[in-house]
Amino acid sequence: MQTEFEAKILDIDVEEIISKLGVCGAKKIGEKLQKRFVYDFNPQKENSWIRLRTNGTNTTLAIKEIRNNNIDGTKELEINVDDFEKTNQFLGKLGYTANGYQENRRISYILDDVEIEIDFWPQIPPYLEIEAKSVAKVEAMIEKLGYNKSQSTSINTIEVYKNYGIDLKSIKELKFK
């Protein structure tokens, strides 16, 4: 499994971030609606799950493992698949039933070989996600965008929702209205 090097900045001012990215010379990659199904392992594994996600262009199937809440605390094994609905059906035939369906909107940028995403999820404020090939690159981008490390977090989406008093695991269908 590969290590994800990722941090989030919660409660961002979207227009301010877009402006900063422009000043820094970031290249806008695009805007997409992401759809995902999330499944527990059978038998369940603590802090691990299966994710099927599509953005309308790319569809991936991944195993996610949270080892800790540090920038390098998530392990991921991801493969490309070509059909979101058929892969969901395939997993069903293997005995996996999705715990939930989730949507989010994402605006993607690249700067200094670092992926910068502005994420919009239902019921919570937008946040920034910074992913790179090392802890040092993530931390450098946090600073370049005018934040300090103490303003960042590497908690997963379930914990982000919990931060706002919402139990994401209890929501079967998380969609925009």
C-alpha cells in the first residue's frame, strides 16, 4: 500500500484561496462532482474501508487504512475501474453492501507538483486538501498558501464531520440538495 501525504485546512474562505492560488501561479485542473460508495470489510477491520469513487471521468476502487492522524498516516491501495455502477454490482456479488453513498464537489489545482483541492461537502463548510509526495512538500505548501502547520489537520472525512457534530456513518445518502 502507498502512503498518502495529505493535510486539510478546514473552514476556508473559498474566494481568498482561489485568489492566493492565482497569485502563486497555480494551474486550475477543473471542477468535478465526485460520487462514492463506501463499504466495510467483511469481517470489519478497524480504521479500514473500501471506497468506490467516480468524478465522471475517472473511476477508482481503493482500500483505505488510517494508521494515525499525521500527514503520512493514511495508506491507500487504489486501482482504476471503468464502470462505477457495474463495479458496485460486482462488489455486491462478492457480498459487500455499501454503507453509504456520498457526493462532494471539488475544484482541483496543481502548484509545484502538489495537488490542491477545494472540497465542498453537504452540511459542512468547504475545506482545502493538500496532497504531495512527501510531508515536507505538504508542509511547504501549507506555508506558501499563508497558513501554519497548527492550522492544518490530517483527520479523515468521518472525523471532519464529527468536528461539526455530525455522525457521517449514520447518513446513508449524503447528497447536495
